Amino acid sequence: MYLEMLSGRLTLTPYETLHPRRVLDCGTGTGMNPLYRHVHPDTEVLGVDLVPIQPVRFEVDDLELEWLFPENHFDFIHSRDLVTAIKDWPRYFAHMYKHLSSGGYVEISEHSLDTFRTPDSTHPPNSCYTQWLTALTNSLTQLGAHPSLTLRDYSRLLRDAGFVDIEEYEFQVPVGTWPRDRGAKRLGGLFVENAKTGFEAYGKNLMLRGGGEEGEVERVIRECGEEMRRGRWHVYYLHWHIVARKP
Ligand SMILES: C[S@@+](CC[C@H](N)C(=O)[O-])C[C@H]1O[C@@H](n2cnc3c(N)ncnc32)[C@H](O)[C@@H]1O
């Protein structure tokens, strides 16, 4: 889905000209690591995650604790979809700054969780999508995360950490295949594939941990899945990339 969103690119950093020697992928999941290797076989890529689910070089670590890497070590640090995980963003970005070499880049890739957007009036108020998002963001707030951060907030936090040449990118990701535009329709279709398991995988555990009642949480997730299959609502969310350089 992200490759589709970025028109086949892995990142928006000037990666090819940077040709980084050492890359850190934060909260790597099953995400980017093999893809980086594909682009630069000689690049040393390290993925860090709480959970050991990576097929390549990988360390189990908690990114919210002190980072034990050498200072000025990495040329590129990538961080995608950690809005549900990071509680102290200023500290997280300070770690990145400290362990990135001078002239190195960070790329932060996050998405809106505040609300779903619609270009018309097809999306009713208090829909199951909105209920899902509200329950999720309430839980995340209770757990100390910051689901309402915006593109501008991430940029400001990076600037405060000392980064320069900050570039902001914003994409609309359709929830479903409703757009007429072929690229947007394809992106929405990929989102649907993700969301078949994603509404539950992404939300259920967090909503229960935030005090949600199991039957109610399951109802909202079920209705979101059904509605997505029906595809009546023209809904999208925003996904952001912020690229910044350490001077
Ligand atoms: C939503 S997934 C994103 C995975 C990957 N970045 C991607 O975009 O495909 C979030 C990942 O961050 C990891 N994670 C959450 N909190 C973390 C922490 N404090 N330290 C390291 N990894 C963490 C989770 O285990 C999970 O694999």
C-alpha cells in the first residue's frame, strides 16, 4: 500500500544520492527492512522492534528507553506508523538526532487518527468508522500516546530537536475503492485488503486495554468491516511523510 502511495518509491528521502551505509528502521515490524536491502545490497540495515518478527538483521529493543547505539552512527533513520506506540516524541526525536550522522536524514511516516475526512456528504455523523476512531483515540490517550498529532506537530517536534530542511508531504488514503481516479482507487483497494484484518488487529487490543467493553468493541469492528464491503461512504484519512536532515 505504501509503495502505491509513494508511486513505487520506498522513501521520499534522497536515498539514492545519500546511499547510506547504516540505516535504522524503528519499530520495523514486517515493514521496510528487506526492501532496503533490495535497493542497496551493501547497506547495513538494522530493524528494532519489541517483537522479533523480522527475517533479517534485527534487535529486540524498546525505542522509548535509552538508545545504546554509538552517537552519529546512522546515515538514515526511518520510522513508520508508531503513533500508537511512542509516548514521548521529543525524547524519541532527540535520540534520532543524537545517533544520526551529520548530514544524515530522518523520515517520519505517520497518519491522522483524529477523524476520517469526506469530500461530500456520504459519511453520516457518528458512523461506525467514527465510533472506531473515537474509541481507539480515547484508549491511546489513556495509555499515554498522542493520537491527535498532526503533520505540523511532527515537523515542529523535529525542528525543536535540531533538524533542518524539513519537508512535509500529505497523502489522502481512501477507505475503499470509491474514488474515480485509478491510482486513488487502487490505493483504496489496497487499504481494504489491509483493513480486512486491520480494524481488528490495529484497534481491538488497544480499545480493550483502554477499558472498552468486549461486545461493544467487536460490534464496532464488525460494522466497520461490513460497511467497507458495502462501500457507500466516501471516506479517506491523511498519511504524512516528513523528511528532515541533521545539519
Ligand atoms: C504499526 S507497526 C509498524 C511496523 C512498520 N514500521 C511498518 O510500517 O510496517 C508498529 C511496530 O512498532 C513496534 N513497537 C511498538 N512500540 C515499540 C517500542 N517502544 N520500541 C520498539 N518497537 C516498538 C511494534 O511491535 C510494531 O511492530
